[in-house]
Amino acid sequence: MTSSEAERSRAEIRPTKRRVEDDLLARPDVTGVDINYKTTKGEKTDRMAIVVSVKKKKSRSSLKADELIPKEIDGIPTDVIEEEIVLHLPALEEVETQIDKSTYSTLEGGISMGPCRSVYLEPPDVPSAGYYIFVGTLGVFVRDRTSHDPMALTNFHVACIDTGWKVGDTMTQPGRVDGGSCPAGKFGTLQRAVLSEHVDGAVVGLDAGKSWKCAIAEIGSVQGKMTASVGMAVRKRGRTTELTYGKVTSVDYSTSIDYGDGLGTHILKEQIRVDVDTSKSTQFGDHGDSGSAVVEAGNNVVGLHFAGNKTGTMGVANPIQSVLDELNVDLCSGFSIVTKPIVCRPLVTRPVFCNVLTRPQVCSVVSQPWVCGFEPLQTRACGDPPFEHFRPGEVGPINPGEIGPFNPRELYGTPGAGQADDLYWQGYAAALEAVKEAEEEAKGE
């Protein structure tokens, strides 16, 4: 079956799968419902099926009638596989062998973080009753859609843990499990969180003066977002297994997961299923990797990792667009450096330099022109609101269209994109020289 044929088959099965998945997930020991190739006698066939995951496969004779998975649903074959799904968040007692416990002076995605507060737990959630601390992964940076303030994105179950969470809970990097401490390691406070039918997410506002960047450790600058597709090669960088590789095998995966005492079992639907690329990694994710951003080859984020099977060879991620929409944030991607014009002063005949990006833009020449001064460099994420344009001698912004068409990316490229870096800084230096020269000539006159 070709990839286009497989996608057509998935589209045909999807309405039926969505109609019956609640009933299937309510049956004992069922952990997931998916659309994928049917396996017969250990061999993958070329026929699509509704695939039902269970904690432990049992003989049909040992099951009650209402526990049986039908062999077909509306003429669509079913398949039953053995696979238990768990949250990828460890408590203090769990021992990890491959972890990044580092403290980062400049925060970025893919690193250890966790709440400062401890949580009282009892069996069966933990071996013995007591207070526990937890750790997960800071996935990537985002910006609030209203205030545009930067925030760290992670999972609900990383930042909130249980029903005792509240806005303002403090977070530390690294997590306390990894040696972080509060208040010394505090980097921000919980702003909002959501655990819904599609999203397990939370955002943490940063403390004043905290250094951060729109990048993921070992992966690099985030370029944007993208919708995951079956067959897509992806990577993630998490606190525990660090940089790992996988392939998207489904975008229809629905799973039932136990969130522990207080929260109980939650069903998350239409999730991204990722299976490990065994040629590059032994696992895709494990306990402590919850909150990792899943990215494709071009460094576009496609999902937010939150769970997987017990061996770590398969991971589950929220679609990134659902995460952003439900948390009311936008993804931070890359960096651009701009200068913000300040009030100009009159000089003898000179062009008006309205703004500087990679080189000066000459807006107009007037009879008594102005040369603008420039405030110190400001670092702004590409996803920020556009910088303001100013008329000479005015403080308020004007419509950029009044100074002619201007597409900085089209004209000059994007800083950080390979060779564009050199052109960017050369252009910026030239702009500063132009301003300096104009000021010196004005003094002479």
C-alpha cells in the first residue's frame, strides 16, 4: 500500500474509530485505540485496522462478552496488541542512569526542571507513604498572546503534579531531584495549566532578568511549528534520555492514562504516536522526559511529549497547535535583532534612516531632513509583535506601508540562518557607520 493509499484508508476509518473509541477505552485493561496496519502472526500486513492496545493480552475464552474486542467494526478489521502506556515523569526514588542534571545560566528547551513543592503520596502510587519531589523537562519557550511575555512550556503533570497546584507555584532548574534547590534555583512561577481531551500542558512565567533563548539543547534554534504526519522523522531532547530519534507512526492515537491520586484516569485523543528509530536510538523517551518538544528535521516543533510505553521505545505527544491554542500562547522561534528608532533631530540635507535591520532603510529625503538616533540593541523573538516605525521628530508609530513595501526576511534573510549571519552583522555595522558619519558632519557644520 502506498503512502497516499494508506492516508485515504485512515481517512475512511477515522469517523468509525472516533465513534467507538470511548466504548473501547472504557473496557478493562484497554490503554489505547489507533488506526494502523494490522499485524497477523507477528507480520505487518498491508491492511489498515482499528488497533486496540491492552495491558495484557488474554484468551477470548477468559473474557466476558462485554470485554471482548470485536473482530470487525462496521466492516473494518480490528487488531489487539499488548502495550501499557505510562506518564514519563519520575519521582525522587526512581534511579536514572543517563540524565542531564546541569544548571543552565541561559535557559533553553530540553533541560531538567520541576516544581519546588513536594507532594504527599501513598501506595499504590508510590512504594511507601511520604513526601515526594518530581522532575521533568522544560520543552521550549513560548510567548503569551496578550502580554507577549516569554514563558517556559512543559506538561501539566510536570508543573502541577496533582490537584494541589495553584497559579504562582515556583519552579526550579534543574529539578530538585537533580540537585536543584529553592529559592536559589528558582526561575519562574506557574501561570496556567490544562489537562484536557487533547492537551497535557503548562506554562511558567520567567523571573525578571532570567536569561533564555528560543532553542533546544543539542538541537538548536527553533524555526517554527508544523503539523505532524505519518512517516515524519522526528527528534526530541529530554532530561533523561537526552537527544533521541523516532518516526511518527500515527496522528490518530488515543490513550487512557492513570494520572495518579486525585487526578485519576484521563483519556487524550488524536495524539501523535512516535516509534523509536532503532538505527539511531535505543529509546525515544523515558521517565523524566515529560515536557520535551518533539521536532522534525527542519527544527519545527510538531508535538509535546508526555507519555510512552514502559520500555521507552514508543512515545506519545500532544499536537503542538492544540497545546498553543489551549494555553493561549505562541511558539518562540529563532531570534532577530532590531534597533528601535528614537526621536530625531534636524540636520542639514540627509536621508531619513527610519529603521535598521540588516542594513539601513532609506525612507525618504526631505528639504530639511532628519537622521534618527537609535536606542541600544534589543533582542526580540521572531514571533514578537512587529517593531514600531516612527516618522522623524515624532514619538508615535505609523503604518509601515507609508514608508513603502518592506519585507526584512525577503530583503536580507533571517539572522541565524547560516551565511545570513555575516550579511546581517555587516549590514548592521554599516548602518551604525552611516549614523555616525551623519552626526560627525552635522557637528562640523
